[in-house]
Amino acid sequence: MKKLTIDKHIFYYEKTMIYFYDKRYNNILFLKRINDDREKMNKYDGAQLIINFINGKLIFHPIWNIKIEKIADNIYKLDLE
């Protein structure tokens, strides 16, 4: 699993996922990669999850086959199903 830390929040996510953080709007978009690390250019399947940071709270918008597990305060594990 890979690890992403933003502010006080920690996200563990599968190595087949990649994220884009939009600091201006304070959102994270997680996508699923459909190729492996040996290829030079990434290919993406589609959006899996959007996370909005609003007033110190997280709002999860699961889009496709993802399980969100809260491990501890501000620590989350994201699994593709």
C-alpha cells in the first residue's frame, strides 16, 4: 500500500491507484491505473473516489468499487473491490 499525508489526514491506498490533489479547491481525486510500473506512460481506468476537505471535515464521494475503512482518527485505508 502507498501512503498519502495531507494536513492531519493519512490515506493508505493500493499501488494500482494514483491521486491528484487540487490544493486550490482542497479536493483529492483517486484514479485506478490499468498498467504496471514497467511502462513509461500511465493508463487510467477511471475515477474511484473524490474527497472534499470542507471546514476541517472530510466528505467522501465513492464513485466506483472502493471500500473506505477508518483505521483510527484521521487515518483511512482505501481498497478497490
